[in-house]
Amino acid sequence: MESFDQAEAVQRSGFTADEFDRLVELGILRPDATDRYGSGQLRRAGMVRSLLATGIQLEGLAAAIRAGTVSLDFLDAPAYDRFSVLSGETFADVADRIGAPVELLMLLREASGSMPPTPDDRIRDEELALADLMELALSADFRPAAMEQMMRTLGETLRRLAETESAIWRTEVVEPALRAGRQPDDFLGADFGDRMSAMTERAVVAMYHLQQTRAWTADIIDMFEMQLAAAGLHSRLAHPPAMCFLDISGYTRLTQERGDAAAAEVAGQLGRVVLRTSVRHGGQPVKWLGDGVMLHFHDPGRAVTGALDMVRAVNAAGLPPAHVGLHAGPVIFQEGDYYGSTVNLASRISDRAGPGQVLVSQAVIDATEDPALTFIEYGAVELKGVEGAIPLFEASRIN
């Protein structure tokens, strides 16, 4: 285990020398027999900083530790090695070393959900791994804007994962243990927690690889399509992507009548139904909207079939009826999301659809070759934010 003398420990702790001495005096931090401080002690310092920021008084915390009411010993468990401590370099030091703009490097702290740093703040050990990735990408002439997009998306995606994991751990482990009168050291630093953390980390990497396989395969297909189009053997314009918005009717009323917990359960059920059904038709949920979801389909025809199946599956699950809007055309992909007029129009079409209805634009019909589908003229309608009346059609299957 890495250890530091007091001078280095003070610098890495984020406290001043006087504040650090006070933590030692109160028994919150403890040097080893050689007057050095291990990573576990620095994690304690980081936890104390967080506790103080919430308004907890230092003397009260120290009294609770002395009385055995509170303990920070669980931070010595291997699972808490991921609680990154401050490194020996500042953001300015690392930026100079890897040849990156310091403003871009400081984005790492912001992307992880923390307050923006200054160039003279110390970079965390875990942030150094991200800095290494940034160095490699910049050496290959990646645009700084592309790296910023990568870091923001990485931070936001993993924030949702970490918060979901934490919420589940709280309801399944922490709250039952506290109700049973157990102390935090009994379960936060237990062997099960270490094993769970290690296996979750492996699972995250495995899921990332599965998602990479899907995304890279789509890129390879796009590459082949471009090559075939350049050779005059394929028309990409005949196969634009489709954007789909599915919403459930009466969600606001349900929230008011049955409460947020019931609404959250409905949203969870909806997510499971939509994911299972859409993937079978080549669809990919892009973002969840509480009472609905935005999806991307490479093929408009499969998007229509998928939308009809999703509406039917939502009904079969006993959920409030769903309605769908579809439009096909070029889209802009950025930071894990899709943008552009195609997305906006699909959303407006969804707003117009009634319960159980799938409404589509002429562009979707033009790109659909499935003979099992039929489209009934709904009429030309005015849509919010869209100039002129847009002809819409109701999709269904031929019986």
C-alpha cells in the first residue's frame, strides 16, 4: 500500500497543514508506526471534507468517532480503493506534460460531477487515467471538441450508472442493515461488498464491450454503404434513419392520482417493454422522457413494425395506452443523442397521435417496403414549430 510522509499527505488531503494537524489531534487521522499516512487515511480526509461540506461539525464528528457511534474504518476496505485521492501533480502540471490545453484537462473534474477546478488544484489519481487517454487522442490529431464531447458523455452516462447502483445498494443493503441495528463497518467494509464491487466493475466493462460491438457494427455497415454508394451500387438516400417518439397517455394524471412512486413503477415497466420490443426490430432507445422514450431506427419500415408492436405490448402489459410519432430523414448525432429537424418533427407528430395510434410522415412511407403494412390518410395538420401543414398517415398491419 502506498504511503506518504506528513508533508505529502497534507498536500494530497486538500486540507491546510493546521487543519490536517487538527484532524490528527482529534484522532480522525492516524499515522502508522513510521509516521506515514496510507491511502486509507487520505480517503478518510476526503470523506471528512464531504461531511464538513454538509454542515456536520468537526468536533461533533470526532466525539462520535471516539464514542464508537461513527467509524471511518470501512474506508480501508479494498472496495474503497476507487475513492480517488489527490495526486502529486496539478492540472497545470499535467496539461504541460501531455501537451493539452489546461481548460480541456480541467473538464475532467467537471465531467465527473464535481466543482470546476483551478489550474493550480491537484488532479486526482483516477483523473490521471483519463488524462492519459486525452494525451493519446490529441497526439493522433483528435479535435479538442471531440475529446470534450467524449468526456462529457462518459461522465453523464456513468453518473447515471453509479447513482442507480448506489440507490440499489442503499435499499437492498444499507437500510435493512441499519434497521437491524448493525454498524456501518459491519457491512460497508465486508467481504460481500468487496466482491460485489469487483464483479460490478467487471460487468460494466463487459456491458461496454457488448455496446461497442453493436455500435461498431453499425459503423462498419455505414462504411460499406458509403463505399457501395460511391460505386453506384447502393443509394443511401433510399434508406434514411427514422426517429420515433413513444409516449403513454394520461401519465400526468396518473402521477397526480397515484403518486410519484406509482408513476415511477409505470415508467420502469414501460422501459422494459419498449427495450425488449424495439430491439427486435433494430431500434435503439436514445433517451427516456419519464412518460415516454425517443428511439432511433436504421430502417423506417422496421420502425413502423416496431412501433405497432410496442403499442400492442404496452397495452398487453396493462399500462396506459401508448401513442407514437415517426419521421424519417437525416439526423445529427452528438454526445449520445440525436438532433435536427427530423427529431423535432417526429416529436410533434407524436403529440398529435391519439391513444393506441401510430402516426407517420410521408418520408416514412416512401422509405418503407414492407407489404404487410398499410397507411391510411390522417390528413394535413399544422404542427407546433413546423411551417405549413404536414400530411400524416396512420399505420397499421394488413389483416
